[in-house]
Amino acid sequence: MRRRDVLTLGGLAAIATLRPAKAVAQGDVANWPIGNVTLVSPFTPGGMSDVLGRALGEKLSAVFGRNFIVENRAGAGGTLGATSVARAAPDGHTLLIAHIGILAVNPSLYANLQYQPLTSFTFVAPLALVPNVLVVNPGVPAHNIAELVAYAKANPGQLNFSSAGIGGAAHIAMAAFNVATGTRMVHVPYRGTPPSITDVISGQVQATFTSGVSLLPHVRSGALRALGFGTPKRIAAAPDIPAIAETVPGFEASSWYGIVAPAGTPDAIVKRLYPEVRKAMASPEIARRLNNEGAEHWDVSPEEFRNYVAVEIQRWKGVIEAANIRVE
């Protein structure tokens, strides 16, 4: 255990309780956690992984009497942070705030991925479902999804869409839209979501497809036009905006988040963590934060979470292959 962790836990009183981490890894979890727990957010501060991690960390720290600390390890589409957790000791002291890209998209996107979601991790708890919304610059002559599809087909390759980077959520969501509708809008990657949205507002690019409610002020001001959410049905936070599935049956491109641990983490630790995570996510404080994003608590079991990811891996593999997307 690192010296700074011991010091943050109250010095000698905490030292007296410490035992080797390997004892925890072997299943002796009566005193888990025996030190700080690191919640790795594989992206830069301020994103949904970071927001969820910090809100959850506060709740879990209070429950377990240990510090649950968010550590941002960004880079390579989240693969750097995910790989570091996959290689960490399976003792319950290093957890990953994972999302759709980390667990379902990256296996088909990266040729030399250093982890495999279904074998490198133990699934601990789902966290949240977050809607994506397709928006366009008001200069685009389309006021709904059907008009966008018709215009894009009449002008192949003339509409550009932005994203926070190659392989990011906005890129893959719009790639799925292109595949589902037979359109050919061109990808323009940016270094981050804010500049990608700014250039849609300015008209440098014509569209983007990213996590949605934070864009609603731009929609209501007229700076952007929202055409549809990637959820199966309309969301309560913006019931006037249709689901894309109303026009493109079966279409879905939403984001989701959950907690995973290194493979081999004792089941007894998962059984201690899961109900407390579930309780925290249902708390009024976190519920309000989710509502501000138009998101909702994703309440399924760890096993159902893992099974869902297995299905999502295959679904996004089909999209990535059809769109011929690859990151070396």
C-alpha cells in the first residue's frame, strides 16, 4: 500500500488494521477494504465517468469508512485506464468506471487491445443509462430524421459530423446511424466534445450525435436543432424530441456505465459492493445528478450486466465492420 494512502486514513490507527492485500485476493474479505479504493475514470475530468465516480465515491466512503478516490487515467479512447485496472491486483482496491466504449466498442475497434472485457474483468455493478441525441446546425434543411435521411441520400458525402475523436461515442453512434439508414455522412474527429459541439453551432460541421441533455440549452436557444434521441423511446427530460427509433425501427445508440474490477476479484467483495452501489445510485442526491443529464439508474444484477455487455460487443462489432472503422 502506498504511503500517501496510509496517511489519509488517519496514521497509526489505520496502520493497525492493515493486512497484506493477497489475503483479500484469496477470499478473506472480512476487513475489506483495508485501505483506500481507487475508482479509475479512464477519461479526463468533467465527463460522465468522472461525475459518476465522484458522486458514488462520496457515498461509498461514508458506508465503508475508507476513501473511495477517483483517479483520471485518460488516453487512447479509455484503453490506458482500462488496461491498468485489468492488470491491477484483484483485491477490490482498484475499480474501473467503465462505459459502452470501454466494454462493448473497443474490442472490435482496436487491433491490439490489451484487455478483453469478458475475461479481464469481474462485473460488479451497472450504474446508469445516458441518452445520446442527434443534433444539426440550423442551416441543415432537415427538421426531422426522415428529412435528414432524404437530404443525406440526395447529397452523399456532403454532410459532415463531428465527434470527440476516432472511435468515441459520437463517432460510433453516427456510424450506426449511417449503417441503419444507408446514408454517408463524413466523420470529422476533434480533440474533445466541447470543440466538436462548438463547430456544429458555428456551421463548420453540420451534425453530431452525443450525450444529450447538456445540449438542450443550445437547442432551446436555436443554436442547434435536435432531431432525435438514440433511446428506444422518448425521454422524460425532453418529451418533445422524438426517439430516432420512431422513424428508424429498432435503432438504438445510447451510452451506459458500470463498475468492473480486475478478473479474479473475490465474489464476496462483489456481494458487499453491489448492494451498496445500488443503494447509492438510487439516493436522491445521485438521482438528481442523473436527472440533470436525462439519465437513469441502470438497475440490473452483475450477471445481467455481464450478459448485456456480451450482446453489445456483438452488436457494435457489426456496426464497426460495416462502417470499416479501425484504430491501430
